Amino acid sequence: MQRAQLNLSLRTWRRQLADLRRLTERPSLSGTMYGPAEAVIEAVYHLNRFLSFGWSEELDRARDHLWSVVDHRVGSGDLWARWIASHLLELLDDLAARSLYTLLPDGTPPAVARTFALSDPAVPTLWPSQRKLLHLEHGNPLDPATSRSLISVPTSAGKPLMAQLVVCSHLARSPGRVIYVSPLRSLGREMRQALRARLRLLGRRLAAEQPDFPAADRDTDIAAGLEILTPERLMHALRHDPVQTLQDVGLIVIDEAHQMAQDRRGFLLEGMLAYCQVHPAAPRMVLLSAAIGNRAALATWLAPDLAEGHVVFSDDWRGPRRLHGMLSPKYISADVVRTPRKASKNHPGTTRATVPVAMRMSLRPTATARPTELVTGPLGTRSFDEGNPPKWNRETRLSETADYSLFAAGAAYLTGAGSVLMIVGTRRDARNTAVAIAEHLPERPQAEVMMPLRS
């Protein structure tokens, strides 16, 4: 929900309607051509107040305004208003059922729901997997009595928001501290950006970002409610002063917990968890991952005295805002150019075939829809040692336009429909891909202020 844009639109429309009422000297536009539109706008206004503050009477007012449009109490003839009102009536009960004010477990301070509903980005409703997490009877990570919890859900199921709910719920109940551990600095910065405003509404503070290995005399910021660290930073602090590091820490949240399977960082992460497990004042621990295959074994290690169902939460639901597709190179064989070449040991052929290469996108908007195929124009060329019969493959390739350069054009094209996540193998590939994508995007004058930050 884009609250800033919605509030601006509502203020503008309500002001215009108020001007119309003054011009017509009427207390209401009911019965005029503007009556249905006025009722829809008032319904959206009250629905927004319900989602923001959880006031049930606002939901009732929104419902009454919408019914007044559907049953012609405020006027007739405005089909658009009736269409919108009918759809909002269909959504109203579902929005109420998905509201944080409705879903948070009993005993959760009301400030938690307000924290998410009023901060930016606003979270007025939850996805199915998030709702299922809050409905857990045993092992609910928002319950202070849950000492160990493992949340394993797919990518796009709303895992970061689950972590934020756990963190804010704990900080709203307890004066102690929370440590959030992320092996990825980029993920840690995203959590910082999302939680800073939420903590402010809770009256808590976020600790400043620190390097992995700070100066030995730098103390832990125990006055801050939340500290976001990498495993290396937390382990360094534990080795330096374990008592102060875990002083007043009531909860540790470990994201990307599957990295325990890695050779180097995995040993560090496992050692850090083992130390916190045996600490005399062991804090609560919540682990999150989208890729844990041995959930039962990890649950037994975390809490050997509890059943797996009291420790592990898993769900297969994924976010619906996903476009399934496949990108692949496409050779434009009709435009191949053949030239003589000198034979070599690895490529004995005497003909070089240079063929333009485009990119094929096979897109499927939904699981039941038929794929749609899109093909770009030429984006580069590839040359092959052409024998008899001709073979264009990896073994005969002489030079190429890299796959990432081709796929960058597809990624740039898809940005017109929303955010695109592109995963590559190495940091170098990430840099090269970003440069290639930028070549396909229009210039943005707003980004000029970032130019001095380039290395």
C-alpha cells in the first residue's frame, strides 16, 4: 500500500468534494451525479483508517458507504463507482481477516501492529504463510515462551517480514536487546532500512553499523534495542568480551541459516550458535532459511527435548507477484557470415561462421497460462569453427557475446513491469551484468548525485 500517494489522493478528492458541497449548498452530494463517487472515496478513507489503526467502527463505516453505492441510496447512473464499490465489498472481509490487528496472537502489545501499519513501508495485511506463522499453537516465534524456532519457507514467501515481526514483538514486550545476524551485508542493510522507522515507533533504537573486526576497545552498544551483525562481527565480539556481548540479549535471529552447510563460514556460524546454546543466560533463538533440507536434524540439535513440530515452521506458499520464464540465446542463422580462417590444433576447421545472436524469452504469467515467446533483435555475435557438417556449440566456439550480456537486455525489459531479481555466480559477474543492464536502461538524472560515490 503506497500510503503517501493514497493519502495525497484522498485529501485532494475530499477537498474537491467539499468545494462541490459548498457550491451546491448541500450537506451531502447524495442524490446528485457525484453521490456515488463521494461514497466510494469516503469508503476508501475509512478503510484506510481501519488498516492503519485497527478501529473496527471504521470498517463498518466503509462497508455502509459501499453498500449505499451498490443499492443506489446515494444515486444511480455511475457504473464505474458501482463496479469499484462491488469489488471493494468482496475484498472487505478478506482485508479485515488479513489485518495485523486481527492476526497478532493474544497478549501481543497493540504497538506492534501500529508499528507495521504506520511506518514505511506500510504492512496493512499479511500473506498466507505469514498468517499461518502467527496462528501456530506450539512453537510460535512471537511467543516469549518459545526458546528455539526454525522458520523454513521458500523465497518470495515474506521471510524478511516474518523476521521483523519476531524482532518487533520481542522488543515491544521486553526491555532487553535483540541481535539480528545476517551473513549478507546487503540483507543486513535492507533490514536496517525497514526496521529503523518501526523501532522508532516502538521507542527503541537501532545500533550503528560496525565493521566485522572493529577496534578492540569498542564497546557493545547495550543501550540500543537492536543490533544487526554479520556472523564474523558477532563471533569477534564474543571472543573479545562474551559477557558484555550477550548482556541483556533476549533474542538472537539468524537469517540465511542454511549457510551452516558451507565449509568456512558454516563452521563459524555453527560455533557461534553452539556458544549461545550453552550460555548460562541463553537467549531465545530464531533461525530463518529458504534452503534447509535437513530441518529435522537441525531442530533436534536446537531443541533436543522438543518435538520437531514445536520447533520447525515450514510452508510451501510463494508470493503471487512472480513471472515464470526462461531466457536463452537464439541464433539468427539467416544472417550468418562465413570467412576463411587458419586452422589450429583445437579448432582444425578452415571456416569461421559468425552468427548474430538474439535473446529468446519464454514467459508464463501464471501456472495455468500458455507460455508466450518474445525474441529481441540482434544483441551481439558468436563465432564458430565450422566443419562439415556445421556445428555451433561450446566445443566449436571461437568467440562470443557472453550470456549475461544477452540476459541483461531481458532483465532491463522486464524492469518495466516491476522489480527484477537476477542471481549470478560471482561478484565479477554481478558487476559486469549490472553494467550491461545499465546500457539498456534510459538515463536517470536523479542518479547523478551518486556519481561521486563510484570507486
